[in-house]
Amino acid sequence: MGFVLVFLVALVATIVGTTLFLVRRERTRRRWAGESEGLLIEQHRTAQAARIRYTYTSASMHHGDDGLIAGELYKHHS
């Protein structure tokens, strides 16, 4: 019976600790929201990756389309 109680207390403590950690991390992110340069770069890279995934699907690679060429790789990563 003691083992079950210790286990439940440890489980609750883990949940509370994780929740507090995530709440504090989110508050820190909001505080630095004024520095939007990093966010804009991240959004730009995410949009580029989405375009590449949409353009160069697995089906197009396996069915003989040209695929990526060196010039396109440098264009997307610059």
C-alpha cells in the first residue's frame, strides 16, 4: 500500500513540475516576442521547407521527374 501511495505522489509531482516548467517557458517566449527577427527567419525557413516538400513529392521523385538540381539546392538554402 505504501508503494502505491509513493508512486501516486511521485506521479503527481512529475505532472505538476512539468506543467510549471512549460508555463514558465511560454512566459519567457512571450516576453521576447518583441524580438521578431528570429521568428520571421523561422517562419521563412518553414515556408521554404513546405514549398520544397510540396514541389518535390515522393511520387515525382520516383516517376522520373527531374528532382532537385544543384542550383535549386543553393537557392533554397541561401
